[in-house]
Amino acid sequence: MADTRRLELNDLAAPPGLTDFVPQDPRFSGDGKRLWYLAGEDDPMSLVLWEQDLETGGRRVLMQAKDVSYTPEELLQRERQRVRFGGITGYQVGHRDGEPVFLAGVGGRILVRVGETAAATVPHVKDAVNPGLLEDGLRAVYVRAGDLYVCDLTTGAERRLTEGAGPGFSHGLAEYVAQEELSRSHGFWVSADARFLAYTEVDEREIPEFPIVHYEDERPWVETPRYPMAGEANARVRLGVMPLAGGETYFVEGLGGDDEAYLVKVVWTPDNLMAYALLGRDHRRLEWRLFDPVSQSIRPLGSEHSDHWVNVGAVHTFLDDGSFLTSSEEDGFRHLYVWKDGEARQLTHGAWMVTELHAVDRSAGLVYFTATRESPLERHLYRVALEGGEVTRITEGQGLHHVQVSVAAGRFLDQHQNRQHATRSIVRRLQDAGETLKIHEAPDGTAQALGVSVPDIVHFAAEDGTTLYGAVYRPEGPGPHPVIVSVYGGPHAQSVSDSFALTADLEAQYLAQHGYLVFKMDNRGMANRGVAFERALFRSFGTVEVQDQVAGVRWLGETQGADLSRVGVYGWSYGGYMTLMLMEKAPEIFRAGVSGAPVTDYRFYDTAYTERYMETPAKNQEGYDEGSALKHVDQLTGELLIIHGLIDENVHFRNTAALLLRLAEAEKAVELTLLPSSRHGPRGRTLRLQVARRRTEFLMAHV
């Protein structure tokens, strides 16, 4: 560990790692001559909207919002989208009389900039949720108090579009599980020519209210969100379409009533047809349909099936001939497909995953996408012909490449990182990946400048022979060394990749500097390794993940000089659950653990997430029982600390409360740290420092 600096506990509460201090949400202008993005100015945690001239290299601030006071609905949406920044955290672009129009929703207000005119707040409009800019740049649609409105962005004059919202009943908002689990953050969509508005009608009145007590104010008060728990009632959702100018709503069949399908996607085609995707409540069938708002007719577009669950991909766009470019895991890995006239044609093939679609060059017949083709530890930009054929890699340099492509300019923004260096944002040519302009590079954006060592990436075989990847942070000096496992372990996540985020994990680095061998690994069930790898935990949480993590620790003892008589573990959310299961199911290995915000029984968690992997409790009682941390408390022998926010609206504190009751019955004592004003993820330096200090000191005291 030469050339490292000695980390202090206070370092662990620094703002999130260097990987976050990069341009966010970058977009090229239509002509490809300018780049817009969000980044900090004076405060890296408070974002402003920048414009970069790609010809001169000059840049300027277009919009900023300081001292924002978020509305209650905005605060909850920020939690569900894991937004940690302040200021302007999202923006939209339209055009008015040839000039760009920028819109941002901040604190219930609508901030607009037109061309060279300074940004200004739209008058009279307040408490606006999810404002959406129309392409003409003249109007915006938004939700207030559960109903939809449209306003003139110059005068603020508004017109109400829907009526009847009330407690548990709304128009134009996404229900909880759509926001938290299905990557759908809003509930209205305007057609390309602004003639029609599609929106959701959400009825949550059959879902019981769940009380969450707020103690942080002078007088405690009770928040009562409606939370659908596994096997219980979901929100009833109807998809309606109405003329934006006003008129009757037509509700599309196939939603509402007894149909429990989830509405997961809505996309308007260039010729004003509405494509929408329904996912069965059992997650085994994804069906796309096309609705014509003029004739009010519906026809199928395509579907995907699975004997366990369908992962809904983010790739979908319509081509000039009316065909639909999408992605599917039908062959075991996510690949590009073109759907046309009921037929599906596969564009890419192989034991790797397409992770994102970036652009279609319609004139050249090329598709640009990122994928794991080189390794599940890396992401690169590729292109393939719309007719299929050879896949060509564009980006160079090992690690992760997050890109934004401008076909018009023949350029792409390459945001490249690996374990050796933080993200560098560089504009490059699509033709040969040659550099044209450097947008951003952190001055201390290397492991050496940060004063930490680069973790090793290792691999070994699971019990069934599957290759598993891990990361090792090595302490100085001869072993054997005590071990701390940093765990997540759940589906739809990847902990180990060739990324600077791995290096900039200062808590892992701190523990390594204090003599601990720190280990992370991606067990079976986690993301970006294909269907067979992920579905290993189907109907059986807390089994194969535990087996693989235990196998990883044993491998450390056999090959890496680890002292298996001194092993600890920590994790948050699913990682908090895994911490409990590892200590209960492998007490002979794990002598101490810190469990953050754990689900202790998946009967307490939401429908869309839990039923995707576990089915309902009625269909899989044995799986729920075996996967419950409450069942195995008798096996706990090590030292345990639980940390949980009292106003966590995602993993409710009732999970920890139930565990404490069961532990008391078993006459087992644990330590507890409560965070009275924290939701699911600790925010702010003070709270992050409290958690980091408590966790590291506990582990170092007991391992």
C-alpha cells in the first residue's frame, strides 16, 4: 500500500465519491454543436445547468436554483429515484421559434429559459409536480394535488384537465411500486404533436395506510402512505387518453378492474400512436400494444415470456418503417431485436448483455449501444447494422464507458472510468473515437492522488462451477488477516466492476488500512450476467446468495491469507438482510455484523419487487419462511448491530421491530442505532458520519 495516505473517520463522511462529480444527464443539441449537462458550480452537491460550446470549448451556466425547498411529493420522489444532489436535478429541452427552451421543476415551481433570455420562474404556478415541457416550448403539463393541469409558460395561465382527485385517488402520478420498482417515475405522456394526453388514473384506496411517525419536529406527526405488501392489494391503475385541448377521456381496455397487470411503459410514436407495455402481476409475461386515439383501436405489437420473471428493459424506439427496436432476454442474455408485423428479428447474439441503446443512425442503418461484450466487469460502446451482422466496438480503454451519442454531429460523449482513474468526460468522434474536447476531469481523479490503493479483482468458482467475481482490498503486512465482507447480494445490482467507485469506497479503504482484508463479491442472483445466473434465487431468497458469499470467504482463507476465525460483515438494504442471513446461517464464520435498514421478512416488503422473485406468500410459503431472518434467530451467536431510519418509507422500521421482538424471545441481545429523521438512505454529512463511525468502530471492536 505504498504512497497511500492515512484515512481518518471524518473522511468517510465526505460527499459521495469522485464518480459522482461528473456531468449528469448530458445531451447534445440537435445540430451537435453544443452539449448541455448538470454539474456543480461552487458546491459540487448543488447542480446547475451548463451549456458547453463544442466548437470554442467555452461554457456557461444556463439555469440555477439555490436554497430549494422541496414539496413533500418531490422529497418522496427523490428518495425513490435515489437523488442525492440539490439544485436542478432534472431538465427538459424544447424549441420555440427556432430557439431552445429549457424547463426544470424546482420546489413546486417551474423554471424556464428561452434562448438568450435569463431563466425565470413561471408566474402564478405553484405546487407543480413533474412538470413536462411540450415540444412547442410554449406550454407545460403538470400535476397538482392529484389532478392534471396545463399552463402557458409566459403568463402562467393554467387550465385544469382532470377532476376528482382525493386521498388515495389521483391522475397523472405513478403509484409507489411503479416509482420504486418499475422505473416509471411519472404518470402522463403527451403525443408528438401535442394533440393527445395519455395519463394514469390511480386508485390506492384498497391499500391500507401504513403509519410512519415523525419525531424530528417539535410536535410529532404521523405520515400515512399506502404501501402494498407482498400478496396483498395493489393500486388499481387505468390508462386514459384525452385531447389536450379538452374533451372526454377514453380509458384503454386491459387495465383496471380485475386486471392486475402493471403499466410499465408508455411511448408515443411519431405518427401519434400510443405504445404501452403491460407486465403481468406474476412478472412472467410482458406485452406491448399499440393504441390509435383516433379510431380507439388496439393491436398487439409484441411480447416476451419467462418461466420465472421478465426483466423490463429500457431499450425501445420506433423506426421509420414502423418497426419497433427493443431488447429481450429470450435467448438467455439481453439483446437487440426488431419487431415488425408480429415477427421478431434478433440483431445481436452472444453470452453478454446489451445494457443501453444510445442512438439509431437511420440514414446509415446503424444502431449504437453499450454492452458487456468484453467482460461483465466492463461497458463499451458498439455499433451494429439494423440488418444485423458484425458488431463493432468503438470505445477504447478498459473499464466502464457511459456515453451519449449525437449522430448529427458524428460525436459522442465518452464518460470513462476504471479502478485507476475517476470518470473523465471527453467528446470523441464516432468514426474513430478520436478526442475532440475534454469536458471534465477531476484534478484528484486517480487512486494515487486520492491516496488509496487499487483493489484487486479476483474470480473463483461457485459450487455449480459458475465463475464469480470479487474485489479484495488488501492490508499491509503479512497475514493471516481478519476479514470484513461488504455485501449487497440482491438482484438487479452489481457490486464488482472495473470502476473508480470500487477504488473510492473510503470505508473499505479505511478498514484495509487498519489491517482488515475487505472483500466484495457478486453472488449468483445479481445483475448483468444473464438469465441463468440471475434466476438462481427464484423463490428462494437467503439461500444461494448465502452459499456463494460463504464460498467466497472460504476461498479467501484457502488462497488469500485470510484468518477465518475473525470475520465480520456489513451491508445496507438487501445487504442488511444478507448480513442477518449470513450471521444466522453461517454463525461458525461470521462473528460480527452491522445490518443497515434490513428487510427481516419479505412478507413485509412491496408487491412488485418481492413477487417478481419470490411469487406471493400464498404460492411460496416455504420459500418465504426459509428466507425470513425472523425464523433463524436461534442460530445467531455473533455480535450484531442494527442501524435503521425511523421514517424509512421503503424498508419500514417494523422490519427491525419484528426482529427485536424475536431476538428478545430467544434471549439474545443486540446493539441498535436509530436514525429518527432518516429515510432509507442516510443523507447529509452529519448522518453519514454517524453511520460510518458507528459501523467501523463496531466492526473493529468485535472482529
